Amino acid sequence: MENIIEVKNLTKKFGHFTAVDNVSFNIRKKEIFGFLGPNGAGKSTTIRMLTTLLRPTSGDATIASHDVVKKQDQVRKHIGLVAEKIILYDHLTARENLEFFGRLFHLPKDEIKRRSEKWIGKLHMTEWLNAQVGTFSTGMKQRINIVRALLTEPDILFLDEPTLGLDPQTTHMIRGFIRELNNQGVSVLLTTHDMLEAEELSDRIAIIDHGKIAASDTVENLKKRAQKENPTLEDVFLAITGKEIRDVTNGRVATRGHMHGPIRANNRVR
Ligand SMILES: Nc1ncnc2c1ncn2[C@@H]1O[C@H](COP(=O)(O)OP(=O)(O)OP(=O)(O)O)[C@@H](O)[C@H]1O
Ligand SMILES: [Mg+2]
């Protein structure tokens, strides 16, 4: 099957600290690819490089065969990004926000209107189109944020923790929506700390830890590696990444982490 994303030896250093360390993986067309890892593992940094927001220190990545550094304009035509933080203006209405971002993407006004209304309808937000975003709940804001990412009708959607802080109802709806988009042919890179969500949605999963890919496979195959009967994805994740809490800032590791010793190394599945 054809790859829509190819990542080879991608590395990002912040000063002396290596946040993403020689990462390689491919995402196939029409695949939902779960990109998992502990806090600070390098997921969002990888996404920022793939979405042209951050320049890699070294390595290569292509989106639909376009190099993310040399062909940024082409790359941007293919991608939509739901970033970690909701990017919307509270003092504008949902419609005004979408008009603003649509214009940034150089879309014609009637096209912005058509697309906004289509996606807003699918996410059950039509009633709130002319209400101020500042008055919305987190779940309502996130749905507008997702519409914003879809304005360019991307064939690859990057979702960086899209259901973080949402109630079960909104989470359920958004998961269904992701599946529906994928059924229509949109490839997805999804990060989440919810192991059930990852398992439910992902065709394949990569686990990144300390900037390096620790495992990459289907959920089924990952589970085969765990030395436990009927393992959950959480069992597999903890076996691969260990139980040590990641208190890291810009490469500086909290001393508490060291007190627990090298749990990670001993617990590796491979
Ligand atoms: N601009 C930056 N300058 C310095 N260090 C950074 C910068 N951005 C990220 N980092 C560091 O790089 C590491 C990876 O961060 P990143 O945000 O990619 O992690 P993550 O896997 O997305 O984690 P989380 O699950 O908490 O979102 C962290 O240690 C973080 O402190
Ligand atoms: Mg992150």
C-alpha cells in the first residue's frame, strides 16, 4: 500500500537536548496511525515538524511525496492540524473564526461558508454558528477547532490529543467523526493518552519514548509481545515504556525519576 507520510531519521534538538531522536515511520494512505508515548516523549514536536511549523535539525519527512522543509506550500495543501491547544478567538463567533482562518488559507468566501456549514452540521454545532466562541464549553470549542482544521479539506489530518478534557458524550461523537472521515479516505495521525481510544481507532500504533520509536505495529501484534495473558494496550504501553513518571523540562530530568531506578530498561518487551 502506498505511504502518505514517510519519516526517516527525523531529529529535533533544542540546544543540547534531543527531543526527537532519529525517528522513522511510514503512514499508509487511508490509515489511522496512533502515535503514543509518555508526556514529553516528542509526539507534538514530531507533529510540528511534519506540519511545517518547526524545522527539523536533521532527517527527512515527506507528506504526499512533498518534502516538509523544501515544499512547505504543497505540504500545507494536504494537511489539517488539530493542535494540542485550541486555536480560536474567544471574542469572535464560530462563523467569524472560521471566516478568519479560511481567509488565512486563501479560500474564497463562499467556499469557506459552504465548508464551515457542512462540517459544523456533521459535528452538531449548526445552532451555535453565530454565537461567541468565548461562551462555549471545551467540547463545543474543540468541535469548532476541528472544523477549522478541515476547512482546507485535507487528505491527512493530524490530531494531537483531540479528546483531551472532553466529556464521554463529546468524546464518543468525535471518535465516530474521526472514523467517518477515515472511511471517506482521510488518513489520520492521532496522539492520545487514552489507550482505549488508541486501540479502538488505530490501524497501527507507534510508541515513542525519550524521542525514540520504541515499538511500531498493529495493536494485535503489540499485544503478542506482552508477557501476560489477555494484555490491554495499557499493559503493552507500560511494558514498553516503563512505570517511571516523566518529569522532564527541556532535557532536565527530575531527580525523583532517578530514585525509582531503571524500571524502563528492565521492563522492555523487546
Ligand atoms: N520549544 C522548545 N524548546 C525546548 N524544549 C522543548 C520545546 N518544545 C518541546 N520541548 C521539549 O521537548 C520534549 C518533547 O516535547 P513534546 O511536546 O514533543 O512532547 P509530547 O510527547 O507531545 O508530550 P505530551 O504528551 O506532554 O504532550 C519535552 O521534553 C519538551 O520539554
Ligand atoms: Mg504533546
